[in-house]
Amino acid sequence: MNFLRSFSDFLFSLVVCLVISKCNADANANANVNANASCIVSKLAIDASSGRHIPDTLFGVFYEEINHAGAGGIWAELVSNRGFEAGASSNDAANIFPWKIIGQNQSSISVSTDRSSCFERNKIALRMDILCQGKSCPQGGVGISNPGYWGMNIEGGKKYKIVLYVRSLGPIDLQVSLIGSDDSVKLGSTSIRAYGLNVTQWTRMERIIMAKGSNHNSSLQITTKNKGVIWLDQVSTMPLDTHNGHGFRNDLFKMVADLKPKFFRFPGGCYVEGDYLKNAFRWKDTVGPWEERPGHLNDIWHYWSDDGLGYFEGLQLSEDLGALPVWVFNNGISHHDEVGPSSIQPFVQEALDGIEFARGSATSRWGSLRASMGHPQPFNLRYVAIGNEDCGKLYYEDNYKIFYEAIRRIYPDIQMISNCDASEYPLKHPADLYDFHIYTNSNDMFSKHTKFDNSPRSGPKTFVSEYAVWREDAGHGSLYAAVAEASFLIGIEKNSDLVSMVSYAPLLSNVNDNGWIPDAIFFNSHQNYGTPSYWLQQLFIESSGATFLNSTLQTSSTSIVASAIQYKNSLDGHNYIRVKVVNFGNATENLGMSINGLNTNVQPTGSSMVVLTSSNKMDENSFSEPMKIVPQRSSLANANKDMNVELPPYSITSEFNLLWAIANGSNSGYLLGTVCMKFVFVDKVGVPLFNH
């Protein structure tokens, strides 16, 4: 840290948030605070001249196909069950859910499925026997409709690409329309006409529809008034304005990108394992042309995945986010069955082929497939996880060693992640990192800020790939959960010499399928909002690659946790000190804070703070109030080098953003500014500890 001292001739500016609050709670306040609690004086001394580097990869995100995070979520495909494969165990129209038949009551159409598709890996096709002709058909014709994932979001003025495969023994005259929620307003339509000789074989048809109206609960309709037999397969509707044309829903991509993740762990999670191996995520079934992907039953989370967001798309999403991909692959183990070492070789080869797909040259076997999908340059795959939450299962460690040796032999630079927890006891096998998962109540999560204080520093690094407060304390994403998680993350910063990576879970949830709550981001067909846990993660964005500063907290309180970092702002090029303090008690705490190693007085001019607060610890954001709990900026005229700060009950006061020097010492000017976010809420007895 000698470079810090070298700036002594420059103007230093220290901006500190002073939060004014009462020690005794107002009896009329909308909170259950102990009004008789006394103030406890604590002291935080920060040494700005000494510290250590925080890993560049510390904060990232974890994506899993859960709660329709991908299908019906960030993957922008609007048609649900586009290939009619979902649940298709017989040639029965009941298997085409959520497709609906138009005109069935008039006995004008018969719909069924058969195995006549031209795609070898997904043979189910839909057959329509049209029994009426012209005026004998219902006014709007007969056919099928698809509501998408709880309604398609169609926006006026935007273009939508329709793709379908069709076959018929006679001429066809199809009307393809986007229909509003009342089934009468046509938002846009196009025709598909062909003579019989042109469609006796499966034929791809593609059309663009410009929507002339908007509706958030629309459907796709395919109708006709021509008697005959028509087969359909692989029906798709995609907006043309996806992120970079890569198929990702723009608003959800932005929400994730705003976290500035340094890594992207995917595609699971339990989704990788499957309840049974036959339904596990197998990457080779998820690459290549989307029409040829068979899809699979996501049996662990109870819905069909067409695998539009497959292995390639996960790698592409990582790259678009500017994050390093962390690929989790199946190691021959599911929740209810597993393959032993004598039969594991096909899974090992699948993993090796998957790495070649990501990293191999465009002339290699699997790299050439990647190149044919539009990405000739290799992806930057450096991390792989051998399974998910499988340590302790019968064959995990034996299988793991086989995977490890095979990958290390061919890809010696790949960092391999074990499922076994080495935070207390050493591993019995080699690893570069080990997984640590925690889902618990708020009180226990707060206490986990010391979890890694005494963990051994030799051996593999720690990857906290899943953490969250859940159940009663969390609701659908409460402030109470967020402040406990803040304490845990401050502990992660403190122990970042051991912990290399950390990510919240789950990331995304369609509100129509809340199979697991809470989540960082909730959404429907056209809206989204972040929970307090989402906004909390934004407070730690600058920590990755920053310098963790040594600090000393002197206190008799068991409710305060604090940390300080120094980082360079990429926007203005200046160096900042950032302090984060959590008060998890039911009384106001007085904190005396001092920064040592600075040679100038604090300049209060231009200082400001941002406060995130609410009247109740269990308050949440929602579609009706998506901005209820968001940062609010205000000016701060009172700032000093040594300050007394009042910390409200159950709060995180973060960030004291302290500008202290001009980058590189190349400019004699200076800027003043601060970002300060504060969570405020009251206590509640937590639920029993539960580790998932």
C-alpha cells in the first residue's frame, strides 16, 4: 500500500454520511423497536494505508432454469411448447398444453399428435384435420392458439418473427395472427399460402409481423378455412429486438447486467442433476439449430424446457454480461439415481466435449459446431463445477476423481470446483475451489459474517455459489432478509483471501411460477422489479478487484459488522474509500468512525447520501409498488475526517463513499461525492436454521 502514501501532496476529500436517528424508538413508529434500549458507543478505525487485494471475480450471479427463469423469462421465445413435445407420451391432443383448439365446438376440426416430424430428435408433430370449407367454417376459421407463458407481451410498433414448419397433402391457406387478450383484437397478422406440391414435404415458413397494437396478455393463432389435413411443428414467435439479437429479453438482461457480475454460474443448480438422470440437463441436446433440440422435462422444478436457452446461449449470455462463465455439468448423479465409476466414462467424455465446444478451435469437432452457431472465437471458459450438491452421495468422490484427472490432463488451466465443503475439514480429493451453499433465517445469516474467519487458508479457495435468507424471514424479498445478507457479505469481503466467488440464489422468477422464493428479480410478461436483496448486491459491485482496507471495530455490541475498501471509479478515474456498516440490533448504535492515513481535511461541499429505507422490516417491492424500496439521494452538509454516526436499528448504512485522491496523481483538481444506502427495519424471531 505504499502507493497510497505517495499521494500525500494531493488534495484528499473525505465524504461521510451522517445518519440522524433517535436512540429510543418513537412509540408511534410503524415498527416493533425496543424503546428502552440504550445507545452503545462503538469505534471503527480504518487504516487507509494498508490492505490487500480482493479477487477480481468476487461478486457474480447464478442462473438456474427454475421458476421459468429462462423458458418464459430471460429467453425471449413467446411460444410455450413450440414443438408439441411437452408431455407427449401418446398421440393425444391433450398432450399439446398450453395450445388450445379453435372451433372444436362446431365439430369443424380434429386435432391430434403423431410421430411424423422431420426432426429426428423430436418426432412429435401436430396434425389438424379441417372438416369444414369456406363459409361452413366458423367466422374466424378453425385452428390452434398458444397463450405463451401466461400471456404474450406484444407491443405496438415492434416486429415479431414467426417461424413454423408445415406439411400438407393439399394447398394451404393459413392466417397467422397475434391476438389481444379478449380474442377479438387482432394486433397483427400474416398469411401463409402454398400449393399442395410445395408443401408435401416439411417446409420452413418464416414471416415478420409488425404489431399495430399492444397487449400484455396476447396469444398466437393459426387458423384456416380450407378443408384438408395440415401438420405443424416447431412454431416460434420471437421479438426482433432481443439483446444484441442473441435472444435475451432486454429488460431482464439489463437487470442482471446492472449488477455488473464478474462471473455467471449456469445452468444450475438441481436443474443440472434432475430428479432422475433421464431428465438431467445434457448439454449436447441443447446446442445446434433450435428446431432440432429435443427439449426435456425439468422434473426437479416441474415444467418442460424446450432448451432454447441451452449451453451455447449460457456461454453467450456470460460473454454479453462481461462475466466469466462457470459451467456446472452433471457427474452421473441425480437426486434419485446415479452412475458408478465403472460406467461413468460417457459422462466424462461429455464433459470433455463440452469444454471443447466452449474453448476448442473452429476446426475442432465440437468447436466447429460452436462456430456454425455464429461464434467462431472460443468462449473464455476457465471454471467448471463437477456436479451440484452431490457430496456425500455414494459415488460422488470416486466419480469426481475420474473427472478431475481427465480434465486436468487435457485442460491443465481449468479451475475445478468440488461439491464438498472444506471450510472446516480438508478435502479427500484435489480441487481448485469448493462449493458452499447456505439458505437460512435472518438471525443465522447475520451470524455467518464470521463463518470463514477460522477456516484453513491452505487448500482450495471457497466459492459461495448459493446464499439467501428464505422462508418466513424473507417473504417474497424483505428488507429483513437483505440486512442479514449484508452482514454475511461483509464477512465475505473480510475473508476474501479465502473466498474467491459469491452469488445469490435464485436470480430470476416468473411470478406465475414461484416454486422457490425469494428471488433477486421478479417479473411477468412485461414488468420486473428487484427485491431488497437485489439492490443490496449493487452495494458490493465495486468490491471485486478492490483493496480491502484493514480496520478495527471496538464495541461491546454484538450487532455491528463493518468493512472498508479502496477502489478506483471506472467512470471518473478517481480513488474512493467505501465503508459499509450493518446494525442488526433493536436499538440505535452510536459509531465513532475515523480514517487514518489521510493528510487533508474533509470537504463537505458536494457530499450526498443515498438512503434505502422503509417503515417495516418485512416491506417488499411489488408490481404495484416496484420502487417502494429504492435508493433516495439527499445532500449531506456535515462531513468530517472523524465522525460520529448513528446507526438505526436493523440497518445497513452503506456506502460512505469517500473520495480521497485523483487517479495516477495526474490532475490537481478533485471531485466530491458520496453514495450512501441505508436499510432500516426492526427485529423478528427467525425460523430454525435450514441448510439446502
